[in-house]
Amino acid sequence: MSEQPGPPAQPEDRPGGRPAGEPPAGPTPPTDQLPPTGQAPPHPPTDQLPPTGPMPPAGPARTQRTGWRALWLGAIALLTAFFFYPLGLVLGVAALVVGIRARRNARRAQGAAPGAVPGIVLGSVGLVFSMLSVSLTAYLWTELSGYQNCLSGSNTTADKQSCQDEYYPKIEDKLGLPAGSMDKYGGLL
């Protein structure tokens, strides 16, 4: 005996009154195996759990954007290393992290991350310059802060010149520079 396809059975025509499209009702567990009311049901078997493990690789467009982001961060880190070195320090670290992540994602997806390597290089150079600036400032802190305090209290050009005459020799001595070499670069401080 063969069944011929026909119109779907109405819910009242199906066993148990289930509407069409629902899975068939299997054997129900005995009531002694059900958890008491108010308790969580038992955990499903491990073959029914969603797969876990490393996340799938990022898409190629996202990897490319991340590579370009690393390039921008590295370039800005290099620029700010000369003018505002604490920001250059932070941006240099950010360029390294973003660039390395972009390279890893690109390698995992077997794609390319344009801008990631130049971003890593620029971020590294900016980070080095920022670290040199921070260490030099820490080393010359007493002389530089004294010079800035002297300048803030000066009103005339003669006062500013007396500040230079007092603090430039101290900076030259501490750095081991020849006498008078700071006169060329006085405008930078």
C-alpha cells in the first residue's frame, strides 16, 4: 500500500492534535525522570551543544580595514612623537597591536592586510621616538622644569636671556654637550 501526496492534514486530523510542520511527538519520558517543578532541566548531551573553539577568521574587507587602521595609527604615532610624545607613546602601542592582529587575521583567512606592515613599522618608530623623549624628559626633569618656571616669570627679553644663561649650561653639562651648543636649539625648548 502506498500513500499518495495530498493536502496537509488538518491539526485535528493529526495524532495528538499537532499542527502541520511540528516534529512528531516521540515517546515522552516517564514522569519520574522529569525534574521537579522550579528546577532546571538536565544538560543536553555534548553532541547537541553548539561547536566551540577558535572564532572563524574575519572577512577580507574587515581585515583590510584593520590593516589601513594600523597604518593611520602608526603615521599619527610618528607625528605626535615629536610634538606630544605621551600621545605618540599610546598611539605607537595601538598601531602595533592593531597591525599584528590584522596580520594574524589575514594569515588565518589566507588574504592580505594592506597597510598592516607599514603601520607596524611606523608605530614602532613612533614608539621608539616617544620612549626616547619620555626618558630624556625624565632625565632632565629638574633642569627643564626650572627653565620653564624661570620663563613663566620673565616679562622681558632680557629676563628670558638670563633664564637661558642659567639653565642651558646645566643641560649641556648633564648631557655632556660642548659649551654653547644649546644656543643653536634654544627655540625648541
